[in-house]
Amino acid sequence: MTAANDLGRQARILVVDDSRSSRKLIQDFLQQQGYSVITAEDGKEAVKRFREEAPDVVLMDANMPVVDGFRACAEIRRCPNGNDTSIIMITGQNDDESVEKAFAAGAEEYIIKPIHWVVLQQRIRLSLNSRYAQRAVAEGHARLEAIVNTAADAIIVINQSGLMESVNLAATKMFGYTRAEVVGRNVAILMPSPYCDKHDQYIERYLQSNHNNKALPIARELVAKRKDGTFFPIELTVSEVKLKDRILFTGILRDTTERKEAEAKIFHQANYDALTGIANRSLFMTTLAYTLDKARQEKQQAALIFVDLDRFKWVNDTLGHAAGDELLRAAAERIQSCLRGIDSVARLGGDEFTVIMPNITAPLAVTTARQILEQLNNHFLLEGKPTYISGSLGVAFFPDDARDLDGLLKCADEAMYRSKKAGRNACHIFSGDFFALKRNY
């Protein structure tokens, strides 16, 4: 399989990483996908290879000797055609400062190591598709007709009354109608409410505006309706065609279902833990920041609970990693079962979980912490065998214990470690309260 770019040749990807093994691993993966791969071991060499090879995509490590990835990214952007290339930063750094620094230098994407290969594959494909679409548009209106004729987009021509005068084959396939079923009928049959109810009024307002082009929706995202009544997302571009005796409107419609699904998949992979299905560290940080901002504005109290599973290493070592994975999934479900609808649970990594509780009272938060502790204290059925673990919990409150995100994290983490030191199967409130359960093992 060959991954071709808009020029018909193999898409070239420049892989920059000071680790030889990492470069080889990424190179092998990309070549299996049909890409042509160029490598560089530091930022200085990356800029040189970019000028020589003009790759379509650059996968850039952040921390490298000689010239780091941030500086190399900025220098590539200053090169001729540097803005026509997608740059994806791949790094083990997951802090906000590094992310902001990468985007400020010109990176378009940011992938955290260890690499999730499906996510990388999708982001490269979407980056290439985006770049190729931008280049096609930049070639000008002179080639627009040829591009449309070779694309699989639906084309619908309507008159001033909103009646369809012609549709192409792609439109009939997209909507499930034959040409005879749509020609002469109002285009509103292809729209759900409220679009169909307002369509004729929109045309009338446009015509009364002396054909002000700003009134035309350009690359607008809407919802369309098939003959069978099902809805699907489209991207619509409308243009005006002035004839001697009348005006027609040409609509180019693109089914964006696949793109939306891919975006949703990438979002899920980037924000949710692959093993347990709950939020990951990235989404947790975003949610906590939002929760604290809202609590600050509305003068509410919020709670953060740190949960660490006791004896998780023992389960892995004794029963195997499959049992450990099973335990993590079950623990996530049990923690979630103790929460309200507005609460959220995340897996930070390993056997650490966090619970965010917005607009909460201290007694209710403590009650929830006790429920979590009791749930973890009940036996788990792992590999068909009843297994007992426990949990060490720490609870901190905003704004009483801390007034910012970092401070609240530190307080909850410190409270959790007090529970560890106290013998586990316990919960410490940062302000000083403490309770424990009797261990079953």
C-alpha cells in the first residue's frame, strides 16, 4: 500500500528524534503504512533535511541535543514552504507549559509518549488531508470546477423559488432519491426542522439584500435528511450563478459522517483511558480547571478525592497482569457507582484514580469517600478467584484547603499518603479528619 499525497507521489514524513531506537520504531510503522520516511537525530539536522527533502509531515521530538524540537519547529516555519507542512510534536512531556510552547513554535498537533499508534495514524492522515485541501483551494477558482467534477461531493442546483433543477449522481446516492423524485421539488425535503421551515425565507431575504454575498453560507456545517428519514452531518457551500434572465444557486454538499466519527474517535482516545474507559489525566486536568473556575465564580465548594489501590502490585505479581487489568476496570466501575451524575472519575495512571465533586458539601464528600472505601474493601472476582484489596484515600476541599488547581492536587495527594502511612484501607481529610476500615486480608 502506498500513501500518496496530492501530487500523486508517496507522502514524505520527516521523523526527528535523538533516540535511534525511537526513530527506527516510528520509521518502521510509517513505512508499513506506505509512507516515505526521512530521519534526523536532532533539530539542526531536521531543519537541513527539511530544506533538502520538503516533507509533507514532520514528527518532531521535543527534547534533543544541539537544537531542541521547539526551536527546530520555529525555524522550519520560517523556511520557504514551511507553513505548507504539518508539524506534529511527539514527546513525553505532558505539562501545560510544554504544550503551549509547542503550539507557539508552530506545531499543529501534540502527541504524548508512549505513542498510541492508531491516534498517530489518524492524525497524520487528517493532517495530510487538511494540507491537501488547503493547497487545492489556494490554486484558485479556475480549477474549482474540475476539482468538484472529480470529487464524490453532491451538487444540487436550485432556482429562486427553492426548487431543485438538477442534481448529480453523488446527490442521489447521498440522499437515497432518484433524479425524478427530487427535480422540481423544494430543496427543503432534504432538510430536517428547523432548516426546512426557514429555507425559502432565507432565499427571499438574500434576494432582497441586493445579492450581498456575505449572506451566503460558505462551508457551513448543517444536518441533512435522507429519503428514509435518517439524519447525517454535511458541509455545505453555496454559490450564486447569474444567468441572463434568472439566478440559480449551486450547493456543494459533503457528507462529514466519517470525519465526525474520526474526530470523535481521536477525541476519545486522547481524553479517555483505553483500559477502563473513564477520563484520563489530560481530561481530568481540564475538568478540574473548569470545576474550580465555576466554583470560584459561583462561590461554591468543590472536593477532590485521590484514590490509590492497595495491594495492586501484589495482584499483578501473584495473579498476572490480566488480573491486574481486570481489577482496574472493576475498581473504576465501583468508584463510579458511588458518584452523583455531576461528579467525575479519572485514572491518572497505574492504580491511581481521582474523583472531582463540584458544588458539594463536606459531609456528602466524606460520605462518598467512605462508600468508595467500602466498595474497594469488598472482594473482587479475579481470574475466577475472590481477591481482597483495599484503598488509601485523600480528600481536599476548594477553597478551604487550597484556592488553585496545583494546590488542591497537592493537598489531596498529601492526604492520600497519610492514609498509606496509617496502614491503608483508610481515608484522610486534608484538614485533619480520619477514618479507617478493618482490612479483609
